[in-house]
Amino acid sequence: MASPQVDTDPIVSILNQIQQRGHSAYTIFEDWVDLMLYALQRRDDPYLEIVDEYNEARDMDHSQGERTMDLFANAFGQLQKQMADTDADILGAVYEEYGMSSDNFGQHFTPHNVCEMLVEITHTVDDQPRDDGTQRAVTDPACGSGRMLLCGGRRLPEAVFVGQDKDPLCAKMTALNLCFFNLDGYAILGDSLTLEYRRVWQTTHSPRGGAVRELDDEQIQTLRDNLAPEDDTDASEEKSEPAKLVAKTGSVPDDTATEQQSLTVFQTEDI
Ligand SMILES: C[S@@+](CC[C@H](N)C(=O)[O-])C[C@H]1O[C@@H](n2cnc3c(N)ncnc32)[C@H](O)[C@@H]1O
């Protein structure tokens, strides 16, 4: 697939418009991400807390359609349109472009065409659905906006995608992206090197579109147990099968009727 032509200008210019009203670039991007994530989870209270911060008297001087919350909504509409047009990680691209002048951003993700090439190179197993009811897992322990996982999702849409990042904004972008692209997965906030799990969002695929929810502590512990490498492998076995990671048991409890439970026993392919 040719690398998509990503045009972040329409979204960046909307976010710039908000910035001119006296908010920092980082706060605006963070609030935009949080607003989308809370809206998708139908979590009204934290959503309204952010809305209140922008609903100052001065903001009401703007005409309807030009108020800050309208601009955030426009940026979301543009994001959806661009994702539909390009099938690409627009959110991560906006993060890169919009944050250029901010000390708090300052990082870049793997270009889309390189992600696609890496997925081609590492995709060594057959991509036929399994007949034993298990899901393959594709993992990225330093996932950024989750772009590499999204590329993997084109080749293995039936897999479960596990992204981890120690940066909260990156973990949240991954959660949004997995949901937008209707993939089963987990976005873990925490340091991969210390196996830290601070927060986890689960995304679930459905014919009506993706869903996302944040796991509670008990569910996070269950996920950790499921993702833990088996410790009964001896060193020689580890050497012969370095990428194999087997979930021990069962499932993450699911309390939302519309969401599918997804994690069972699986085997990973690291990309
Ligand atoms: C250059 S980005 C790459 C993102 C993504 N894999 C890609 O290819 O686009 C590196 C990411 O690794 C994350 N990171 C670095 N060290 C980490 C660690 N120990 N645990 C989790 N994430 C880490 C950073 O926060 C950053 O988002």
C-alpha cells in the first residue's frame, strides 16, 4: 500500500486558533485527547470538568460555532474525515506537527511507509484466522501513538494489539487509535522495562465500530497475569523461540454489554 498523503494543516490550524486564546499547546492537545477519550467512554463528569475550564465568560463572546468547545469538536470532525480518507495515524501526525514549537512534545514516530515495510518484513506467519478460538497478539512495548500497531492491524485485523508507553499522552493516543481503527487491544500506560502498569485502556472491535473503556485495578492485575511470560521455560527453549509469550488463563472481566471480551490464550508476534 502506498504511504498515505497526510495533511495535518486543517487540524493544526484549529488547535492554533484555540492557542491564540491563551492556552498552552500541550494543554490544548492533552485536553483534546482527554475530551475524545472521555466522550467515547461516555464518562460525563471528567468530560464536563474540562469543558468548564474553557467555558469562561470571555469564551461566550465568540459566536456559536466559534467557541472553544466548538473548535475542539471541529478538530475531532476533521480527524475523523482525514482518518477515513487516508486510513492513517492522523492523531500521531498532528501530535508531531502541532508540537514542533513546544518543549513538552519533541518526539517523532516512525513514518507510515517505514511502519508498513517493518510489518511486511516481520510478518512471518500465515495470516489465516485460527480455528482454536485463540487470538494472535501483536505487541509494541514503546508504542508512541500506536502507529505500528495500526499498520499491523491491516494485515492481521483479527489479532489483539497490545501497546505500552510510559508517556500518558502516547498511551491515550494509542487507546484512541485502536478504538478508531476498530481493533481489539490494550493500551498500557507504564514503563515496559519495569513491567509497570499504571493505567490500561481496553479497546474492542465490533461491526458497529470500536469501543474503549479503562480497566479497573482488578482487571489490570488479571491482564498482567495473562500477559506475564511463562516462567517454566528453560534458557534453551527461550533461545529457540524468543518471541513466544503465552497467556496463562482466562479473560478480562467485561461489564459492558456492547463490548466483546477478547483476551484468551494467545501467542505474540513482536513488530
Ligand atoms: C520514537 S517513539 C516510537 C513509537 C512507535 N513505536 C513508532 O514506531 O512510531 C518511542 C516511544 O517509546 C516510549 N518509551 C521509551 N522508553 C520507554 C519505556 N521504558 N517504556 C515504555 N515506553 C517507552 C516513548 O515515550 C516514545 O513514545
